[in-house]
Amino acid sequence: MAKEITEIELKQDLGGVVDPDLGITLEELDAVKQIKINDGLIEVFLELTQPMHWVAGRINDACSKVLNQVAPGYESEISFSEKLRDNSDRQILKNVKNIIAVASGKGGVGKSAVAANLAGALSLKGASVGILDGDVYGPSQPTMFGLRDEQFNATETPDGKVYAYPNEKYGIKVASMGFILNRDEAAIVRGPMLAGYFSMLFEQIEWGPLDFLIFDLPPGTGDIQLTLTQKIPLTGAVVVTTPQEISVADVRRSIAMFKRVNVDILGIIENMSYFTPPELPDKKYNIFGEGGGKTVAKENDIPFLGEVPLDIRMREGNDSGHPVVFENNAQAGIFKNIALSLVSEIRKKNHSYNEAGSMEISI
Ligand SMILES: Nc1ncnc2c1ncn2[C@@H]1O[C@H](COP(=O)(O)OP(=O)(O)O)[C@@H](O)[C@H]1O
Ligand SMILES: [Mg+2]
């Protein structure tokens, strides 16, 4: 006969489990929503800050361990739901849970390549992911996803509104200026026409519900970037740099730009950090210098999300429309780890947002 236990006791016991991203207990998070005990079965209902898939497994294991200790002889079932952010104040993209801008101070640092592979890493974890190619003059996501010959599928409603649907590859939804104009045309669009295309890209795409929208910003910190970061309701931004000083100097300008528009920087990713020749797997050559990304992150108290080495498979994958993250190799593993660190930062951001929201209500 199993020992008699109560729901209140169990709630206390489970309340001590810590959310690994947030470093806060389930009790402090008010995450244990309900416990039912019936015929030797304990059912636990937890509500976690989104996105939760990344921590659900670990929290499930920690809770099961506690239940085995305090309620031996009982079966247990733990179910999860997500604490969602209130998006009712948004004008656009209400169905998108997290919008992450990927930015860089200058072009050619691999921002688009990193964006494509991050989108892939998140999608491989089962999340619904879209990628918005905001680089109107040099759209590269159609190439990176092998969608160069595609155009938007669009419909017009009787009152003249146009809705465009993203193209899909590897389960990821992709929208790009490249689906409206080819590269040569895109390079010469200016003024009012550009404004029209912008509103099409940012307001008329039917994404459907998404866990993540990765927004590949055009390189630089000019007016276009500033307008775009204000137009789109960003969860936060990721800044990509290479290790050398000139690239890092541009990152400082990016950081200043995001500060100006009150967008949090979720982290810095250093690309092209080193090169390891396949035949010398223990060697690391710092072709573009060393440690710039970490230094600038530390200087500004921004999380450093990881280093991506130079790898020919990455360049080949980008050119052939098959991002390297979908392969089974070390470079793919690196992107999966970076995505894990990014999600952890997103969860912290969403947690503080929810906290601020609930504080407002209690005033
Ligand atoms: N870590 C890497 N290893 C090898 N090639 C890379 C790496 N990162 C980016 N590239 C390649 O460098 C070029 C520029 O990258 P891209 O993502 O287009 O830069 P950006 O968007 O910053 O202008 C592309 O050909 C891309 O495939
Ligand atoms: Mg690019």
C-alpha cells in the first residue's frame, strides 16, 4: 500500500525544482498549475515560459525524480503548457511567438548564413519557423534554401487586399524580396516603389502561427535598418561578427542602434572564428584574429552565444540550397548548440516581459 500523500505536499515538493534557463524555482514561477491524485496515479500540470520544448525534457526528469522520492509506489504523468506572451498590442505578426532579428554591422560576415542555419536548428527541434529575408538589395535566403526560381503565391481579396504566402523548404517558411524581383532588379529599386515592397514583405505575408520568425536584417546601421527594427515587433536581436577589429567596431554601432530603439540584444555570435583543416583535427587557425566577439560581448554585458568556424561545407551548403545544419557533422552540432543558448536567452526575455506585464496589472 503506497503512503498517503496530498496535493498540497506534492506542490511544495515540486516547487523546489529549478527551471534550468531561468535559474528560478517552479514555485517562484507559479508553474505548478494543478495536481491530481487518483488511484495511485499522480497527474501534474506545469505551465512554463515559452518556448518550452527545450527545457520540458529536463524539467520532466527533475520532477519525476522528486515524485519517485516523495511518492514511491505511485505512477506519474506530467503535462506541459506554455505561458504565452500577450501580443494584442501588436499591429502585425500577432501569431508569431518570437521574432528574432539577425544583424551585423557590415556585409559579408555570414549573417544570412547564420540566420539560415539558426532557423534550421530551431526547426529540427520541432518548432514552427519562418525566415524573413529583409535584405531587399541583396536577398540571399532564396539561394540558401534552394528557392531561387520561386515567386510568391499571392491572392487578392474582393476589397483589393493582397496576401502573399511564404515558400516552404525543409519545413521552414521563407519570404524574400527575391520572390518578387530578381537580384538585378532588386538592386535598383528606390523610393516609393521600395516602400510598397517593404509593406508587402512586412505586412502582407501570411505566415500562419510560428514559434520563431528569424529576420535577416540588411547589413549596416543606417535608416533602413532603424526603420525595420521599429516596424517589426522584435523579441530581440542577435548580432553576428567576425573576430577582427574592424568587424567588431561595426558591432559597436549595431549595439548603439538597437539601444536607440530599445531592442534587447539576445546575444553575439562570432562567425569565421577559426579554421580546422580536416586532416589536422586538433589544430585551430585564427585566420581573422581571435576573440573579438567575446570581448565586445563582455564589454557590453551581452551574452556570447558561440563561435562558428570557417568550414567549406557551410559555404557549399549555402550555395547549393541545403544549409549545413541539416547534415550530420560538427558544424551542424555547433549551430544546434548556439540555438540552444539563444532559446535560453529568449526564455529569459519572455520571462521578464511576463513579469513586467503582471506587475502592471497588480498596480
Ligand atoms: N563559417 C563559414 N564558413 C564558410 N563559409 C561561410 C561561413 N559563413 C559564411 N560563409 C560564406 O560567406 C559568404 C557570405 O556570407 P553571407 O551569409 O551571405 O554574409 P552576409 O549576409 O553577412 O552578407 C557566403 O558565401 C557564405 O556561404
Ligand atoms: Mg546577407
